[in-house]
Amino acid sequence: MGAVEKVCTLCATLAMFAAASAMAQYKYIGPDGRVIYSDQPPPPGAKGAQKPAAPASPSGGASTGMPFALQQATRNFPVTLYTTSDCDACNQARTLLNRRGIPFAEKTVRTPEDIKVFKEATKADQVPVMMVGGNRQVGFEEGAWNGALTVAGYPPNNVLPAGFKNAPALPAAPFTPEPTKSAAGPPNSPADRAGSVADKAGPAGGAPPAAGTPPPPADSGNKPPASYKGF
């Protein structure tokens, strides 16, 4: 065997060993002292038994129990689904991901703040949008979405462990509460008493309001709801 053939054989052997190591979920030392990689749990009493740590899943917990291929796809190409309310295509997209067993994070687009964050993240102006890592799918088309997931390494069928649930949908723009306004002063403070006297005196230079005069109508604050369709 020539030197070139020996090098090729060695490279092929190393490649096969690397592939076997990548596909394996368990590592342990066999009875003959050799290191064994396997997708099956080691026998009782095996020395040096190890199981790779599971990556975090979009649901917020560890992906314990997921097949290795699904763990790798989730780590390398996380899936994010952007939806909005009253959207049939969004419902179909969500159904596809759940039926195929894809761990994903869902973000809803409803407010102007959501729309701003959505456009910055996806460079799109319609939903649904699926992000598979950096790959963007705009508008639901089952064949294209399945193809993008397959290219990313997601299994064609649902192999999620029993009881797995994705996290509830969250707004695309995180909610930031407004700071509370501090009161002008403690109850019955000099400022309050001064204001009370001014209220009784009425407008500057005028008399107090006559008894029985109905107060001006208060602003109910009801405004027509904004529409976020067609963003």
C-alpha cells in the first residue's frame, strides 16, 4: 500500500470515528479498555460513563430526552415563529410545527412596538414568518417550510419526548412598565390644603360655582382601537 493510500485510509477512519462520536449520546469504557460511543445507555457498572449535556430548548427548559439529531438542530438552527391574531396562515404554520415536533419560540405582532421589533428582526412586512437560524420563510407555504426545516437537520417526523410543550407565545417587543409618578405631597399637606382653598374660591377673580351647577363631562378615555393589519 502506497503512502497516499495509507493517508486516505487514515483520513477515512478518522472521519468515521468523528461521525460515530457525533451521533452518539453516551460514552463509556468497555471491558477491554476501549472508549465506546453509543446511542444506547451503557451497561450497568460501565466505567467512565458519560452523557453529553442537553442544550436549552425554546421552551426554556433543557431538551432532556430529545434524540441527538433534534438537539443538534435546535442548538444550531433555533426556530422562531412570528404570528398575529385573526390570521389563518399563522394558525396553519403553528399547526405544522407542532405536528412535526419542532421546538420553537412564538412571538406575536400586535402593537406598534411589536411591529417595529418584528421588522428589524425579519426585514418582512407580513406574517407568518419562520426564522430557522438565519434562514427566513415569509408567508406560509407548507412545502417550503418543511424543506427549510429538513435542510436544517430537523427530523421529518415528531420525535419529541412525551409531555414536551413549547413555551407560551410572547409579544415581539418585551413589555416595559412605565415609571410610576410620585405624589405631589402627603395627604392633607400644605400643598393639598392650598389647592382645596383654591378649588373653593373658583376661577381667579370670579365667584365659586353656583350650587346645583352640573360638573363638566369627564373624558371617558374611550378611543377607537388602532388597527395593526397590513403592516
